Amino acid sequence: MRLFNSIVGKRTMEKYRILLIDDHKILLEGAQRLLGGLELYIVSGTASSGKEAIALLKSQDYDILVTDYELPDFTGLEIMRVARSVNPDIKVIVLSMHDDPSVVKELLKENIDGFVLKNDAHSSLLQALDKVTSGKKFFSDDISEILVRQINSPSEKSDLSPRETEIIKLIARDFSTKQIAEVLFISEKTVETHRKNILRKTDCSSVVGLVNYAHAHGLT
């Protein structure tokens, strides 16, 4: 009992170390300020790219990874895999601007601990931290609705999402990433993330492969 009490006492004295990743400076600084005044947590590292984040993960110890899903060079999924290869016990909370069901499914397969939409109140991130450090899961309300729909439709196929279908059609028409972004009113970074997901889902390794896939499946 004395040993148990000493361990608990040490945990309560120490703060959970957070690695915070976001390529938007304003959002990164805002989240850092939000978490900086908390009693149980400390932001002990920040990164604005996947490369920078991976270097930190391999050189320092963290208890919690809070990462944007869409980064210039890596996805949050790729960073999470690196984090867990270094520390299998690290808790992972993913931040995202989008609630694309295909992204949610992919992250759930990797057993993430939390998923918070960026347009949610700051309180959602605080709730997520408290939940995951107590061994529970936390998902934004919109994400929870997606999970409920998946439960109610277990036979739903993991095909291309409507947005991905739009993009692969444009790729087949030889649209560039910039042109696709302009047509769909989304960022080029978002287009690149969708392209990566499309390549993975279609088992294609190049644009030529995607074009052939589009022709074969009547998407042209």
C-alpha cells in the first residue's frame, strides 16, 4: 500500500507531457495557451510539420500526442503510427477540420483515443484530455453521430466517399491539385490528403493507375 501511494503521489505531482502538432501557427499557439495553464498537463513540445514531429517523438518522451490530421508532409495517421512504434502507451488525440467518414473509419481501425473537430469549443479538447488520461475514449458530437450511423449500417462498404469520387473524376480529366482545389473550393492540402486516401483505397501507386481505375469503374 505504501508503494502504491508513492506511485500515485508521483503521478499527481507530475504533469502529462503533450506533443502538440498543427501547421497553422494561430491554432498551434492558441491550443498551447489553452493547455499551458492547466494543472495536470504541460505542452512539452510543438511541431508544425510531420518531419519535425517525428524528430521530436524519437528524441523525447511524451504521454499524449495531439495532432492535426492534415499536415504538409504527413497525415496524422502516419505520425500516430510512428509515435506508437516509439511509445506503445502514448495517448493519441486527432484534430481535424473535416468529419469525412472514410477518415474516421481509418483512424478507428488504428484505435485512436480521441477525435476532436477544430470547430468545436476548446472545452472539447479539455474533455478529450481528461477522458483519455482516465483510460476512456472521446469523440466530438459529429464524430459520434458517424459512429452511430456505422453501427446502424454494418454492411456499409468502405468505398470511396462522395468527395473522393469527385476528385478521382477530376484527376481522370487531367486536373492538377490546384485546379481541383479551385473547382471544389477546398485547400490544396486537403486535395493532397484525399489523393493519398484514394491511392490507398484503390491500391493504385500512381496517377496513371488512378486514371485506369476511373475508366474501369465508370468514373470518367
